[in-house]
Amino acid sequence: MVEEVQMTFDEALEYVKNEVEVGDLLEVSYNRIFAPGEVLGFTEEDEMTGEGYRVGLQLTGKILNQCVELDFNEIEDDLIELRHITDDKEIIIEVL
């Protein structure tokens, strides 16, 4: 079942924090980058360093297959869409 919703950046970030789990597929579109991958883990914000909430992904590309960590503070202004895929559902979040 595919569900499409619209959210602000803050709502989308809260969704990721509360609903996305390790092992889920998360596709992140920001600026001109498309980063699909399996969620490896999460790192909370760090006010001392200024880093935001981070998600570790094992990219699932045919050419590029590596681990990356996305800092949501860094992509806040450029975030376009998130696609969260589990065994039960697929949710597409358009970021307003």
C-alpha cells in the first residue's frame, strides 16, 4: 500500500525519528541527489558540535554501494522528498 503525504521539514524529521527503524529502506531526495538505502542507524543531535539528527544508510545503487551518513540539519533547505519502505507499507513524504 502506497500512501502520499505532505509535511513540513520539522514534521518529516519527527516522522523519521519516530517511525523509521533500522533495516527499513529510506530514499532521500534533496537538491540534485537521490540517496536510496537501508537504514543502518541513527545519531541524535549534538549541540556541542552543531551536528543535526543523522541517519546512516547503506546505499543500494548498482554503481555506488557504500555507507553514508545524512545530517538533516545540512539538507534542511534542500530536502524534497522522503520515501519510507517497509514490508507492510510505502509512504512518500513530499516536504513543503
